[in-house]
Amino acid sequence: MKFSKAGVCAVFLSLLSVGHVMAEAANSDGQVRPNVVVLATGGTIAGTAASETQTTGYKSGVLTGEALVASVPSISKVANITAEQVSNVGSDNMDNEILLKLAKRINVLLKRDDVSGVVITHGTDTLEETAYFLNLVVKSDKPVVVTGAMRPSTAIGADGPSNLLQAVTVAADSEARDRGVMVVLNDRIGAARFISKTDANSLDTFQSLENGYIGRLVNQKPQFDQKVTRDHTQATPFDVSKLDMLPKVDIVYGYQNDNGYMVDAAVSHEAKGIIIAGVGAGSASKFVIPALDKAIAKGVVVVRSSRTGSGYIPMDEAYPGLLGNNLNPQKARILLMLALTVTKDSSEIQKMFNRF
Ligand code: ASP
């Protein structure tokens, strides 16, 4: 096959912009831009459906990270991108093994002088869990941004391309340093500590109830309004570099007529920790309380949280267990897994819940 000079040049330039990480470097138009690595894990952003109107029941995690980046040509005006595939799963199948692999890779990448920031593409269903995990284990102040999409790549009005462009824009911005891990979708910049998926279908599903966003994007420019004061990233004691697995922590949901045997089930499956997604401010039925007492007597660490998804858990002698602060149950589970890699001491773990 014969290549024209212009064709060879174009391939060479696209390899420079998409294929390789270099020091902050001039792009095809001679502009110097930061290097950002996109780590793709799957999700709807990489999903495809049979028609442009199908927005449920499609297949998540089909397109590769490179294909996602290639579908948004204006990204090359913002940063030099390298795309890597960490996994290609719907985030319902995100697990501790992938979390650890992702975190270790990010820490290796961010140690390099020639990497300015990292973007993770992820399914939205459990995105907040991965974002909060990274918020606790990334050892760098460089920007780490998690993004996803509510509509598959084939949908009319797909939100993935815009979310990816915005996430890369934030990751390439030096103002974005030292803000903890960020979640960028739908023009909003949220803190991993506070943001949650609040609706199963709508585009503006990621909300930061009570705490607000840390910034927004206007005309493709990040506007930062506040910094999270909770300790994160380099200020935590969590070191994933030597971890191959995380301690098993289960979540037990509270409800009327709850008779406590879900707690027994978690203990018999050797949970090292249990998060109670309690009713209201972390309350539990009179049948759950003895089940929790038994679990604690066996050395299981119990943390109370609220199934309402927001609000603080107050001290209440009537209920056993540590206080999950204002973490929702799924984020409390992430913190308890990490806490248990460092200590089994309840008062130390409580301090971590107060702090992170
Ligand atoms: N089920 C998808 C996932 O979490 C939903 C999404 O990405 O929006 O992977």
C-alpha cells in the first residue's frame, strides 16, 4: 500500500496526540498542551444500543478508551491524550480487584513528570464508589477526574462525548490540583466525597446534596468555587501499593419488620465489617440490635449509616456500632474496607470516619 506524504504526516501526528505520552508538548498546531491519560473501565459511556432512541437495556462497556477519545476530536485541542483500557465492564460488575488495579496504575502514572492528570471513564451506577475509593488512595495532588454517561454512545444526544471533553479539560487545568478526586458530568464538577447518583435515568443524576458542587464548566472553561476541607489523597494513611485484596465489608439495608437475619448472613459469609444502611439517622429494629451485638462480639466492625442517602448519624446508646458520619452506605463501605487494611481498633476507625 502507498501512503501520501500528507497521510503519513497525519498518522504520525495522531500517534503523537493519542498514542504516546510525551513531556508537555507541542501538538499539530504548535501549541503546548498538558499530557492527560484516559483510563477506560467501561460503562454506558462505552455502551452501544441497537437504535439512537434506545437508552435502556443496551450493552455497557463495548467501545475502547481509544475509540472514545477518537470520537471527540476537539480533545486534542485541550491535551495530548493517551488512552489505556483497565477493564470494559458495566459498573455493576466493578469489583475490588479492578479498583486496586486502577488505583495502582493511577499512582504510577501520576508519579511521572510527563503526566499532568488522569481521567477515568466509568459506568455511572457505582461511579461514586470508585471516585471515593480513589479520593482515599491516590497519592498525588494532580487532578484525577471520573466521568461517565447516562446515554449510550449510539443515542441521539449522547452525553458521553461532552462529559469526556469536560473531564479532560478539568484534568488538564492546573487550578484543578489539590481538590481531591473530582466527578465531572453535565457541566458540573463534584467532589468524590459528596457527589452521588440520585436518579436511575436522568442526565443530571449526579448531585451533591447539601454540600454543593466544587465548580462548573462554562464555555468549556472550569470555574472553581470551593475546596473540600475533608482530608483526602495524600493526607490519608491508605497505601494500596502492596494490597492484592480488600477486607470483605457488606451492607445490610434497614426496613420495616426487619428481623436481623441479614446481619447473621453477612457474619456467616465472613464479613469483617458491616455497614448498616439504617432507617432515618441510622436506626435499626429491635431484632437487628442483638444480631449486631453478636457480630461485634465476634470481632466484626459495624458502622451505622442512613438509607436516606444524606445527613449525619448521631451518637445514640440504643444502637451498637460506629458512626458513619454523613457518608452514604456505599461510600461508608469503601472507607471501612480501607480502614480495616490499617487497623481493627474501633476508636481509630471512628476517627477515620470523622476525618475522611
Ligand atoms: N449500567 C451502567 C453502568 O453503570 C450505567 C451507566 O454507565 O450509566 O455501567
